[in-house]
Amino acid sequence: MTKVINYLENNKERMDYQRYLSAGRPIATGFTEGACRHVVKDRLERSGLRWTRDGAQAMLNLRCIDSSELWDMMLAEHRNVALQHYGQRTNYHDQLLHTAA
């Protein structure tokens, strides 16, 4: 019981639920559980799928980026890193953009 009381006393500033609610922040685990179900379970636990650890992690990384609506920013950053590494070459992506314009 002492351990629980110490935890609550040491973290009471973080338990101002009324302030968090009025700021629009979630305070329940349902929000987190729903996000985990959406990102992880709905994709990785489909019938017949088998995953390696690395493959599952790569898929989860992409699902998190997509769910966070950061896809365009991630692609731009990936492209900038590739351009720094390989130099300013014309690539397939650039050819598509040039053709579309």
C-alpha cells in the first residue's frame, strides 16, 4: 500500500484530469487501445498472414506514419535524404513529375 501511495503522491501533478479533459486530451486507456487495434491488430492479425519480426516492424512503422497523416512529410524527408546521399540525379520520380507538368 505504501508503494501505491508514494506513486500517487509523486505523480499527483500529472493527474489533473479536469485540466486534461478541458484541453481535449484523452485520459482513458480506450483511446490507446483503439489506436493499437487500428494500427496493429487490424493489419497484422489477418487470416493466413505470417510475419517476421522485421517485416512486422516495417509494416507498423508505415501504418503509424499513415495514421498520423505524416505520409507526405515522410516521403519528402526520404527523398531529401536520398538526394543528399546520391546527389541531384534525375530519377523515376523526377521523370514522372516532369512528364506530368
